[in-house]
Amino acid sequence: MPTSEATTILDLASLAYEARHVLAHKALVHQTDEVQVNVYVLEPGGRIPPHRHSTSWDISLVIEGEIEARFTEGGKLRTVRCGAQALNLVPPGVVHEIVNASTVRPAKFLLIQSPSHSFDFIKSETPAPA
């Protein structure tokens, strides 16, 4: 149900964050069967390890810092570097990882996943090369 007030970027700091993955913290913003929205903070050296989703898209919108989305396309590593206000899309079935591009600053991004009713996180045996 919609709220009567807008949520701001500053409001995201007051959410309940849980430790996830490697030097990563996640907070749920919104979830329905169609979509889930989380905010992630990746500390320097933080990352979401290589994985894929069977049916869900990953849509990352960077709020602060820089992330790198790494995945293999046509047998070759592709790295997409995203600074503040950049958007990255990863379709279902693509093995990918998300890393903080900085060794000194945290990175914060919204991770939108759709659909969420069948969301899965399937770890990859082989990491995407750095």
C-alpha cells in the first residue's frame, strides 16, 4: 500500500540492514510477487559473489560510490563500471557478480529484482574473472 510521504535517500540509512555475502549489507525496501527492492551497501572489498537467477532480472541503480558488474558474454569477460546515478541490467540466467570498485569508499545501490515470486540465488562454481 502506498505511503503518504516520499522516501528519500537519507531515509535508507534508517532501514534494518543485515550482513550478506562478502562485506555486504542489505535492507529490504519493498516486496511484492512482482518485484523486490533492496538497498545494498558494499564496503571496500565488498562483493556479491558469482551467481545467477532462473527467472528474475537484476536492475542495479547506484546511489553512492561505484560498482562493477562482471559477467561473461560470448565467452569473454565483460565488466560494466557504474558510478552514481548509473543503471545496470542483468537478464535471467546470466552468471554475474557485483563488486565495489573502490578500495577506500563504500558503494550503495538499489537492487531491483523482478519477478520476485520465483526469485532464486544460484551460486556459480566458477567466479567471473577480475
